[in-house]
Amino acid sequence: MILFPAIDIRDGKCVRLIQGDYGRQQMYGDPVEMAKKWEDAGAKFLHIVDLDGALVGESKNLTAIQAILQSVTIPVQLGGGIRSIEKVEKILKLGVNRVILGSAALRDKQFLDVALNQFGAAIVVSIDAKNGFVATDGWTKTTDVEAGTFTKRLEEKGCKTIVYTDIAKDGMLSGPNFSELERINRETTMDVIASGGVTTLEDLRRLRALNMYGAIIGKALYTGKMNLENALKEVNPC
């Protein structure tokens, strides 16, 4: 199971939100320094979110993102405000390995189809669920699309990887929504990356037992509740 340390960027700074609430923010300094820290600790992949981009649909933190790409050697996946083929191409040319689509993947079927056909496995789709329904626009709006229905639609279109986030769990340090993750992972052949609430080594053990492809760890790392070196040993004991 791959562990993805999360680096959320807002106004050029590394921050963490609680349940995706832009009004409940904690600052954690320079995103480049955080990227180096997680690489030095043994991370094999980084998960970066442009929070400003997610909210307004424009990439606002490309300078910080470029600085991260120049400072680390491990692969990076990036999401937040990427809503056109031109932006996908631009992000990939910067050196990002995988582009995460969110709101646009749900709203613009043609865009999603072209992105998957043109870039294949470099496209990851983020399913952000609130009470079982997909949320968009930086999690500020909830749609009437059921998360399981959207998952099936993505698989039919040829998507290879999804990030599944239970918004109610995000930033709460209370553990993931295991039952929902188990259901989603069981019902799809896509690789599923668990996100939201991953806090303890026991959480990782349970996710590994569910055969999850990966897990994103955010606030637990920043608050010191989880040590990345220990977490990596837990999921990859050999």
C-alpha cells in the first residue's frame, strides 16, 4: 500500500483545513520544506492540492508547486482547479506525474473522456463524498450524484485510479470511513486511494487488510500523531 503525505497549499503556504472548511485553517509553513521533509522520511509519492485552485477553478500556487517539483525526486500527484485539457497538459509538462480531477470530472463528461483517452493512467479522479453524495468546488457544494454511481461511471470510462474522501472525516483525526471504503473498493476494479481521517497505525493496518491501493495522510503527520517512518514500516514491513 502506498502512503501519500498530503501537502495542501493556500496562498503559497502549507495549510490544513478541517472538513474542507476554508474558515477553519491551520498553517504549517513552507510547502517546499514539507515536501523535502516527507521525502527524507521515506515517502515514495506526494499528494498535493492547490486549495485556491479547487475553490475558484484557477491554479493559484504554481510557483510553490514548481519549487516542490524542483526540490524532490519522488513522483507527485496534483489536484485543485484543473478543469481543461490545456491545464492538464501544462501541469504534466511541469513534471507532475499524475493529475487529479475533481469538480470538472463530474460536470464535464467530454473533458473527462478526452483526458482519460489522451493521458490514460496519468489521470486520477477525486471522489469527495458528503453523506454519500459527491461534493464539488473545494467541497463547498454538494450534488445529487451518489458516490457509488459516480464510481461505476468512472470505471466504465476507463479510469484507473480514484481518491475517495469522506469529507466528514477529513481533518478530524477520528479514523476513516472503513465501511464505505470497503464497499467502494469491493465494487470496483480501479485502484482506490483512501483519504480522510487516517490517524493511527491501526487505521493503516485496517486499510491494508481491505487491500486498498493507497492512503493519504494529512493532519496526523502535521500534528505528530503519526510518524511517517513508522507508518511506512507498518504498510511495507519488508
